[in-house]
Amino acid sequence: MIQAGVIPVTWQQVMLEWQRDWARKETYNAVMDIVREHSGAYGMGVDYAYTMVHNAPSRQKSEHETLAPVPAPVR
């Protein structure tokens, strides 16, 4: 198919193209739920933005202790 001129795309490219306008709130949350659950590194980035930038609660619950951040020394 590539030899015939077809440009392969992923399911994620298609879904984000269908969403297209992020101001469309009727589909925004559903698309973001799919992205966070199934989009690998991109989904992790969305999770990070939700929790660190927008102060949303973390989706990941862990039984392990979370260490406090330690800033790097300035030289």
C-alpha cells in the first residue's frame, strides 16, 4: 500500500484528528480518558499535566512511600 502512495497512520493520530478542536467539551473528556489509558508515553504526559499542572488527584495509587523531591545543588 505504501508503494501505491498510502501514508500509514496510527489509531491515535486518527482519534486526535477527529477530536481536532479541543474546545469541543462534549467529546474532550472521553478522548482524554482513552489517551490516558492506552497511549503509552503520551498518556503518561497527559497524566502528569493533570496532576502537576492542574492539581488533579493522581490516578495511580501505590502502597509504597513516595519520596519528597530533593533539589539539585546549585554550583
